Amino acid sequence: MLKQSLHYKLLQKLSPQQIQLMKLIQLPTQAFEERLKQEIEENPALDTGKEEPENFEDSLADEYDDTGTEKIETEDINIDEYLSDDEYPSYKTQANNYSSDDEEKNVPYAAGTSFHQSLKNQLNTFRINEEERAIAEFLVGSIDDSGYIRREIIDLVDDLAFTANIFTTEEKVIEILKSVVHRLDPIGVGARDLRECLIIQLKAKSETEIRSLAINILENSFDHFVKKHYKKLIEKFNLSENKLKEINTEIGKLNPKPGSSYAGNNKIAEQIVPDFSIKILDGELDLTLNSRNAPELHVSREYNNMLKGYQESTKKSKSQKDAVFFIKQKLDAAKWFIDAIKQRQQTLMITMSTIMQYQYDYFLTGDERKLKPMILKDIADKIKMDISTVSRVANSKYVSTPYGTKLIKEFFSESMKNDQGEDVSTREIKKILETVISEENKKKPLTDDKLSKLLKEKGYPIARRTVAKYREQLDISVARLRKEI
């Protein structure tokens, strides 16, 4: 049986302007500058004030030349809303509390030849025939950014046949790989795995007893070496502990990722631009927002003048009214964008200021053990904003402090109670765990179970599995892999 009924629901929907504002808030300084540049290019009604705006009146007259005298009702457009007696309207952004910032705004690029192009250029130094060169170039093109060929040789043989019309064998490809590609610089590129990469580098050096032993170990007992089964290596190769220590040191000098060592790559050089700056002045913390987040914008005077001319005109043609609708649209967008930038600045400042006050002791001393437990909700409740807004500020922004440039989200951490029932930050526990591991006897590294007991003795009752989780987050290996001779 069909039945109709009426239900009332109260739903919240974000307006397009609110969505755009949220997107602006989450942008870090450099991305914000790109967004600003894009908006200025797309909206001629938005003016930076740095240059004299071009004269739109002449072009407007040419574009909308209409001798008709048709009268058009204009009650739907309130011209006075868009006109201002001030040269710079009240919604021009202010520059108070923003740090002066004179550094170069352009992102630097690393000039030079790309990694793969460098490898191909080196092939010109080998005396090889046309087919061998084609195979060598194909192998070079299969090398990843770390310097490895990850694909099986049989797959490369098939690709050579289908894509390059070169019919060859696995043996021929391996021959070119070893005689040509493995001799390219940096040494070790073209290896198919870590074992082969290390052996190539050792064989390229002058022969010594230690290097010969190292090659022998890597070729015949690679798993034992990687897993640090030193006792088994000593027994199998009849080595002294000191000799094995020298071999371990020799292998430790090698580069496991030869591709990443290439200095002439053509990638963009990474550059972190802090969005905030915290300084200690007279024993007090001083917070400033990067001035590049506070551009001076205002509505174009020329667009205001065009509206004023339209308002004073006694006869208004259809083309003039169309032009006014276009101007009104652009002015609305310019006004909204300026207001959005002001709201963005206010949101960034109030959020970071609250974080700074919350973690006042840390910013004053730089001691990570003084970081309080802090979650997004703590800050959101204080500034009376949504958690998602705080998250947008924290996830992508950096702050310059006397102790280095930090990602803001690093100041957030869960809490855990110590043996006295006090809430302590998990960051504090991780710092203590890191210190304990750095001070351990590397010949007998501490297991997770022993680390758990040590932390309990220090007043932090955490389980072994929690120690394992924190250790992994700190990118610290298990006890067996931390072992040294």
C-alpha cells in the first residue's frame, strides 16, 4: 500500500562562497600567491594598486558603440552600492601584524640535464653498434628515479620486440646491461635489486681484501648480512669480529639508491615558505603572519568610473546595460574575493595565536617534553570554529620558530596518563623512547618488551605493542636490525 507523508528536515548547506573560503584557508603561502595571481588575471575589476590600471573607458566606448536610444529600466541595479568616494574603498585589506618579507618570491629551479638524459649522453662514449645502442637506450629508459630496473628481463625483451621492433634474446639484453649500463655514472644504476647494486659499486673500486670479502658475503650470504646474523657470517666465512666490522663499514659507505645521488636532475628545488613567524621579544612570544598572505587589493577605480558614467547618463542603450551587468558581476566577485582574503587572514591569525598560547611553554623553551597533549577539538572549541577549519590550517602550514621551521600539525598529539595520573603528550613519550634507544648498547639493543619495562620505570606505563607502534612512527628498526658488531 502506497502512503504519502510530509517530513521536515533541517539541513545545512555550504554556499559556493563558503566552499571557496575553505579552499583559500587550506592553501599555504606559495599556493595562495598562485591563486591570487589567477584571480587577478581573470577579474579585471580586482586591482593590486601596484600599477596604474589601463583605461577601460575608451575600450568600453569602442566595444559598446550603440547609437540606439532605447530606454531600459535599471531599478534592479543599485549603482550606489558599488560607488565609493574613496580612492581605496573600505574593503581594501589591511597590513597590520604581518611580518615584513623581503625574500625572493619565485620558486628556484634546478637547472641542468635530467637524470635519464645524462645516462643517454654517456652512451656516446661506448663503441657499440646501432642495435646495441637501441637496446642500451631502452634499458636506460627503464631505470626508475632510484636507479633500478625493476622489470623482468623477459618483459623487456617482449617490449623491445613490440615497441621498438628489435628482436633479441634475454642473454643479449643481460650482456648489454652488464657491459654498458652497469658502467654508467653514478655507479650502481641499472641494478635489478639491492644486492646487485652494492656488488656493482664494490667491483668498480680498486680491489682490497676487505672489498673481496664483502663481495663474497653479498653474493653468497646476502640474507644473513641484511638480517644482521653476524654469528652465522663469522662461522661461515671464518672471520674475526674486527674483520666483519671492517666489511660492514665498507658496505655502509655504498649508496643503495644511486639514482637519487644525481646532482644534475631537473626537478624543482623544494622550498618551504613559513606562513607564520614566532619570535621571543623581551621574554614574550610575538606572532606574525607572512606578509605575502596579506596582499593590498582594492576594486578597480576604472570600473567604478564606468558605473558612475552609466548612472549619470540620461539615455541608456541596450549594449550599455549589458556592459553594466558584466561590470556588476565582476565587482561582486572582486568584493567577495577581497572579503574572503580578509577572513582568511583573520582565521589563520586567530588559529595560530591560540595554538601558540596553548603550547606557550614549548615555544618559549623549544623543549619538546613541554608539548602539551593537544587535539584539533581543543583549538576548535577555544576559537569557536569547526574542527575542519583548524585541520585546514594545521595540515598545510609552517611556522618559523627560534628552534627551526615546523609543520603546525606536528604540535598536535594524543594524551596518555602517566603513573601519577597526569595527562602527558604522546610526543613526550616518543621523545623519551627515542632518547632511550639512542643510549642503548648497540651490541645488545633493547627489545620492545625491555623498552616497555624501562618506560614504566620512568613513569610511563605503556604496553609493548604501543612501544612498537611509536618506534615504527619514529622510523626506528627492530632490535635485531639495530645491532652493531
